[in-house]
Amino acid sequence: MPLVSAAPQLDPAGVAALAERLQAAVRTAVRVPREVLRDVIVALFAEGHVLIEDYPGVGKTALARALSRSIDSAFARV
């Protein structure tokens, strides 16, 4: 039995299309700079973490909530 499982094979065009759909879904709920949204989605695909820091009231929680809803995930504040 191998100790490491094989990485899933992903279609680059499919990943790009999914990223576009996620961006469109999030942008319907919150205004966010394109670069910020791209970086958050890349971190999501890479199974990474994102620390969103900014001034109060600029939409950090709204961004996290919109992204979690767009992927049908639970949302909780830390």
C-alpha cells in the first residue's frame, strides 16, 4: 500500500472556469478588488489559509461569507 496517495488530475480549463464562476458569485454579494478575490480563490484551490486584514467596515466578513456561500460551506467568525 503506498504511503502517499496520487494527486488528482485537474483540467486547467475546468479550474479556470470554476474560478470565473466563483468570482462572479462573490462579486454579486460584495465589491472586492479583482486581485484580492483572485488571491483568495487561489488559496482556496491550494487548500491554504488567508488572513484578511484591513480597516473596519470594508467588507472582510462579507467577502468571507460570500465565498463560503458560493462553495456551499459553513461560515464562522474566529
